[in-house]
Amino acid sequence: MWCKIIIKVYSLEGEAWTQALEYKLGARGLRSLCEAVLNDAMFELPESDVKALKVTKSYAEQRLVKIELLALKVVS
């Protein structure tokens, strides 16, 4: 099943970029932050009846709270 994903540019760019700069993460760290925001959706949406996912700033913030940024800093 297909799901339309609507990403408000400021939602990922603002929140992920701010945290990447704060923790001095490189491109891979920034990619990890973006993946963390979309990870739940990648696994849950194909089996659901949801037709569209709107990634807003609050959605991105809720997902980024869950990850361990210190672990990302060590890896990058």
C-alpha cells in the first residue's frame, strides 16, 4: 500500500539541523536524525489504512526526543 508523505521543509530542516549543529554531527549524523523521525512511519504505515503522513515540526520533535544524541555524537 502506498502512503503519501508530506514533509514541511522547516520541520526536518529546522529541528534535525539544529540538533546536528548542537552536537556537532556530520552528514551521517544528520541522516540518522532524519531516519529517526521517519523510522516508526516506515514500519507502521505499510500495514495501516493511513493515506498520508504529514511531518510537521511537532511530529519531528516528538520523534527526536526518543533517540540518544550522545550515541550519535560518538559514532560520527
